[in-house]
Amino acid sequence: MCNIAGHLPKELQPSVRQTMREAYASNKYKTALARLKRLASSLKDQHPGAAASLKKVLEETLTIKHVGLQDA
């Protein structure tokens, strides 16, 4: 989350972090993936660096969470 937030103005960082937290807290992979893709899409025009960073890691991090490896 830090790398993505680092591409954003300070005033946007809390809301983006919250959206990401909520997505990663979801018990459903597809729901989390859709939420993160929607966030990346909303950032694309004004903050392309943040959108690109999010798109680059979202499926990988969700897959790790989904299979339960984040606590390993």
C-alpha cells in the first residue's frame, strides 16, 4: 500500500488506503479484485503512477491472501 500511496497527493492517501484495506479484508477474491480494479481505473487519468503500481501487484497480492500464504 505504501508504494501506491506514495504516488498520490497527501489528501488522497487516506481514502485510497481505506479502499485498499476494505478490498483486502474481503472474504471473496472476485469482490476484492473488482474493487481494486475499480480503484485503479479511477486513478488512471489523474494519477497514472499509482494506478500502474496497483495494477501491477493487485492480482498477485490477492492470490497470496486467497491461498492463505500471507501469514506463513
